[in-house]
Amino acid sequence: SSPGRQGFFMAVTASGKLQGSIGGGVMEHKFTEMAKDQLSVHEDTISLHQQIHDKAAPKNQSGMICSGRQTILLYRVRQEDALTIGQIIGSLEQVQTGILKISPSGLQFFLSATMTKDFLFTYVSEDEWEYKEKTGFKNQLFIIGGGHCSLALSRIMSSMDFYIRVYETRTKLHTLEQNGAAHEKIIIPDYSQLSRLITPNAHHHYVVVMTLGYRTDDIAVRALMTKSFKYFGLLGSKTKNGQLLASYAAAGISAELLNRIHSPIGLAIHSQTPEEIAVSIAAEIIQVKNNA
């Protein structure tokens, strides 16, 4: 129940400017003040602090009662870190992945390195520990169709850790031209080409089909249904999608494949407008992502 999660970051300047969050509340306030105090004495700081959110704890009480515990790293950025930070910024601007490593020796960055987990923290002692994290987008969202719901979904998902691609067959589509939230907008001749354009990934790839209508939905779904994704959703009425799925079952497509498709898409909140539909889809994607 800790208010922060692994990978939460916060920057604090000596003048008190803040960016990011480690969970808020009195715990965050305490560490903000601690950071400002340590910056004022101009000393290098690399220290770990364990916080227990329980007033009955014999030590390391955070002042909060939400239960759980956190280990928080306090790191004073040094002038010699400028090159490493520049490399991280450059990789993010070029949509590259890498690994950030923090240890008692400071910051390190490895471009295009691979990790099986998004975060890894190992602790032996105060002088021997290591934190590693994947940098860059950890998840990818593939939106099939560039209409009003696609525009709304792109906008809401762009505030989260998703690299967004929108695929459309129609050129000069007004809603696609308006879409400044997607990282890539790709015009293809036919949705059947999606089978070679979108690679499977059962951990980090999310697909939403929301094309112009029944026929194009069918083409897109057939192109992708045999691939394994973390999330595969189909926009449409219960009746329309029911007929589509029934036709697949009648054609001999296995129930295992059909059960992978989220339909009707999104959480059941009686969405009506494109923006409300986008909220319901985004909520379902978050639910799937975090329900590890």
C-alpha cells in the first residue's frame, strides 16, 4: 500500500523547484526538505533510506499509516554526470532503449542493453547495492484506425508510458491530421499488411482495432489474431462484434484465439462520446498492464 512504486523519480533543486514524485504526502515532503538541506552544503550524497508506513514500526517510520515500505535513494547529481545525462536524454529523443544504473559509484548508462525486468534492485550492504532500470518506452500501443476514437485514445495514452502508432488506410483523414499525440502515423494500402508490420509481444504490446467499419475490422483482426499480445481489443457494438466473432467460430477458429480479444472493448462505464470511450479503453489497458 505504499504511495510510491518502483521507478518513481523526483528532482529537487537547491532553490526548491520540483519535478516528478515519489508518492506524495508527508513522506515526500520530508525527503524534499532533506534534499534541499543536503544541496545547501554542496556535498556529494548517495544514500539509501528505508521508510515503513506504520506508526507501530520500531524504527524508520515515515509518518504515514498506509502500510508497506519503501527504499528511497537520495542522489546528488554531480557535474561529472552531465555526459551520462546527455546520453540518456539523447537516447530518449531518438526513441532508443537502454539501461540506467545507479550504485555507490554513481550514474552509468548503457545504450540498447537488455534486461528481462523493467526494474532490478539488489542490496548487500550500505556500500554494496545496485539499481537498474530500463529507459525509453516500456510499452507499445498499436491503434488500428485513425478516426475520432483513435484521436481521443492517442491523447489520453500519450501521458503514459506508451509508444503510440496509428495505422490507417485513408489518406488526408482530418482526425489523423489532427493527431499530434501519436508518435507515428502510418498509411498502409490494406489492413492485411498488419500481419507483417506489427510484431507479437505478450508482455509489452497492446493492440486496439477501431477502423471505419465491419469489413475493415474483419481484415485487421484476421491479420493479427494469431499473434500474441498483452492486450488485443476490438471496438464496436456488442451486436456487431458478436456477429464477427461468431463468424470466426463457425469458420473453425479456436475459442482460445477468440477469447484473447477484448470485446466489447473497455470498462463498462456506459461511454458515449469518443473521449469517454477512450477513457474506458485506457482504463482497461491499465487494468491489464498492472494485473501481473
